[in-house]
Amino acid sequence: MTLDDFKQTLSRNEPPLLSRALQALWHDARGDWDGAHRVAQDVSTPDGAWVHAYLHRKEGDLSNARYWYERAGQPEATGSLDAERDDIIERLLNDWER
């Protein structure tokens, strides 16, 4: 699945059968931050921590975001939120297909 394929699923009622971290990003891309956060906080992997960091950055809780970036082993993002989300989606999709 590509990023464009992923974005085409956003009109569906349910997320595609992908990792929970990607499902959290699917909810976020549909404008459901709360749903995304509920899913992300149950993913206890570095990928889940990365998504969690992005979500707290989006929320504006930068100190909490920094904590999650550190847990994910990822640098703190400074670019646009949409670009960060797309970067995370592409990376997780690439890992998912392996």
C-alpha cells in the first residue's frame, strides 16, 4: 500500500487492516484526534510511541510530545504536522510490507 492508497481509504467507515499505529494515523487523518489517541496509547512499540509523539505535538503538548519522541527513538519534528503524519505513514507502510 502506498501513501496515496492509504489516503483513499479515508472515505471508508473503518480503517484498513494494518498495524494499530497506522490505524491511529488513519483516525487522525479523518480528523478524529481522540480516536487516534485512544488507539495509539495502546500500542506499546516504538512505532506507537512515534505516533503518540506526533499526536501530542499536534495537540500542542510539546513536553509530552518530547517524552514520546524520546521513547520512540525519533528526533523531535519541527516541520508541518501534515508532512510529519505523511512521513510516519510512509515509513510504517514500508515496514508493514516487509
